[in-house]
Amino acid sequence: MTVPAGSGGGGGHRSRSNFSAELDQLRLQVEVMAVRVGDALERMGRVLRTADPVLAEAALAADDEVDAMMVSLTARCYDLICREAPVASDLRFLVSVLRMLEELERIGDLSLRVVKQAPDLPLVMEHPSMFRTLLDMADEAHELYRTALGAWSAQDLDAARTLAVRNRVMDGDYAALLDRILALDGPGAAQVAVTAVLVGRALERIADHTVIIGERLRYLLTADLAYLASEVR
């Protein structure tokens, strides 16, 4: 139906256009937050390799920005839901963003858990095979995250689909790490074991949360509820 000129009927179209623009802006802002979390993973990797206390302090301080973005973007989502009462794909997008924000914030927190072990990392470095496993796990977690970030940016279903399969490498490394921890003995073994478990578990959970981001993106793009199963944990 054609709306007569001057009837004001175009307001609905303008409102819809504005809402779509706000959703596009929100998607980009989530991507910015995801980049900041990726930076946190990069800093985590450097701290893990060097145990540098200065790098560790910088990593801890940088987390405030991620926390602030989490609060701001969550409020933005709730505002859009209340103001626009979205349905169908728009509602699915907003709910998915809320979930993704939680995962991003959790990944950032887990990276700090690794950073906080910096004072005890030199003890782990005295066990080369164990330390090498941790470094491999950190690299794998970061690479998985980069894939997830690229998938979100490009809305790439195929890239998101690879994450769960690739995470099996992390599962194998974590099992190998636990075997090495159980084989520890002698003076200082307990402290080494505690530090290695804390770091290894954090890295394994980073990968798990990254997989959830991928599964949430698959749900967003397909509306298939099967992809939400990974979130029940």
C-alpha cells in the first residue's frame, strides 16, 4: 500500500531504518570488545613466556576497559529490547550478543587468572616438558579465539563450525599436562602442581568459552536450537 505524502506514514520506515543502524553499530562495538579481549590473550601469552611482573601489572590494569565495555554494551542491549520490542532474527541477535558478551568477559577474566600466576611461573619453567605443554595450550587457545573473532566479524558459519573440532587438540594437551603433573615428585612439587593446574585449567576453559562463541554464532545464523546445547555446562 502506498502511503500518501504528508501522512506521516514514513515514520515507521525511518524508525525501522534507525533500529537496523543501531543493531549494526552494536555488532561493531561487540567486535571492538572482542579485539580488546584478544589483546588480553596476547598479553597473557607474553606473561606466560616471561613471567615479567611489569607485563603482568599492565595486563591486570587493562582489564578495566573490558569490564566497562561489558557493562555498557549489556545496558545497550537491554535498552534496545525494551524500547524496540524486537522479534524473530532481531531478538535472536540481541539475545546472542548478551550471551557473547558474557563469554568475552569470562575469557578476559581467565586470561588474568594465568597472569596472576606470574610470580610462580619460574618454578614451572624448571620443568621443560610441562612448560612447553602450557605454551602450546596458550597458542592453541589464542588461535581458536582468533578464528572465533574472524567468524563473528565476517558472520562466517563455516569458520564457526571448525571450532568445536579443533578444540579436541586442547583437550588432549590438557590430559597430557595432568599426566605430567601427577608424575611430579621431590621438593617444591606441590607448588609447581598447583600453578600448572591453575594455568592449564584456565587455558582449557578459554578454549571452551571460545567454542561457545562459535556455537552461539551458528545459532544466530541458522536459528537451529541444537547449537545452544554447548551452553549447558
